Amino acid sequence: MTPPAAAPRALDVALTRSREEIQAAQRLRYAIFAEEMGARLHNRIPGLDHDRFDAYCQHLIVRDGLGQVIGCTRILTDEAARRAGGFYSQTEFDLAPVLALAGRFMEIGRTCVHPDHRNGATIGALWSGLAAFIAEQRMDYLIGCASIPLGADDNEARALYAELAQRHLVPEPLRVKPHLPLPRRDGVARSQYTVPPLLKAYLRLGAQIGGEPCLDPDFKVADVFILLSTRRIERRYARHFLDRDQ
């Protein structure tokens, strides 16, 4: 008789513990950013997405039941950012108003998920790993860049930003300024906009948009700066991601 198939193992989320695990995350990043999105990466090692911040980051990965890396993000704490010469977000924005806030900061970036696993389970696993890190390290703020695809022109990205800013923009004293603002162009954008999944996840957790978008020509996107106070996280998501009820 044919034995029954083993039940699939649950997803595993953990910080990397070796160079091989980091490179597995960098291979996934290359596949998504370079091969799928067509981004222009300044990588020195073929097949890997890497930059100068990787050496200072902690890398969070999600594995499937076969042990394959299917999702990843990287974490840059405020202490590590001082050694790195700043946060990645500071290459795109003047963060002086935000960094003047009292408390500990952590930045996440280079977040991506394998196309076969873009579902709630994988995203939930990533957020649960981030939640554990936030709680253990007693972080007060999570920051990062969330991307809006440009499409054929910049109008849709600017229109989507304008719509989201009506409900999610930080107060004026906390506004950040982009180093390369998204150009203003004449034209009419579509009336319906698709909010990218990562940006949608941030906003559902209670994050705010820091100000005008920054143009990222290498990735062909408009980046918006995200500020999330761990005290403002929406209660209905906190139970899933931060275990506040505990």
C-alpha cells in the first residue's frame, strides 16, 4: 500500500545565522527586483542583490516546508545605522524631523516574497518575525520605504499618493523631504488605483506616510517614507502581529 503523504510543514521565520542564509535571501531579492521588476542593481556578485547596508543589517527569512527561502526582509537598527553612516531611507529623504523623536528606531527594507507564495500566510510569517524583534528589542518606531510602481508615467503614482495622503499623512512638523522629488506632469490618471501589497500592509497596521514621494530611477518606482509607532498599531492586527493581548 502507498503510505499517506506527509502533511506539509508550517512556514518557518527566523533571523539568518550564516553567510549562506544571507545569500539565499539575496538571491531571492535578485530574482524579484532584477529579473521580475527589471530594476537596475549595482551588484558586484552575479545573481545576488546586495549593497553596503547588508553588512550592518539583520536578515529575516521565511522558509517553506522544504526549507526554501520564499520571503525576506532586512532590519537596520538605530545602533547599526550609526555604524553604517545612516539609514537606507536617508539616501532618499531628509529624516531630521522624524529622527528627532525620542525612542528607538528600526528600519526594514528590501522586502520581497516569491511569486508562488504571495499570500497571507507568508506575509503573516514575516510580520510575526518582525513583531518578535520589536518586542525583544523594545523598539518604538518602525521606518522604511514603500514603493509605488510608476507605470507608463508618473501620474498614477502621484495620484495614488495624493489619495492616501488625505488619510495617512503625518503632521506637518514630522514631514520629510525627498532628495529627488517625483516630477509633476500634466495629464489625467486613472480613477482607480491599486495600493501595492507592502504599502497596504503598513497602512493596515496604522503606519503613516511621511511626505512627498521620492523618485527611485533604478527601481522605476516612487518611494514613500513610512513611519509606524509601535504604540499606534491597530488593535485588530496587534493580536496577530505583536501579541499585545499577552
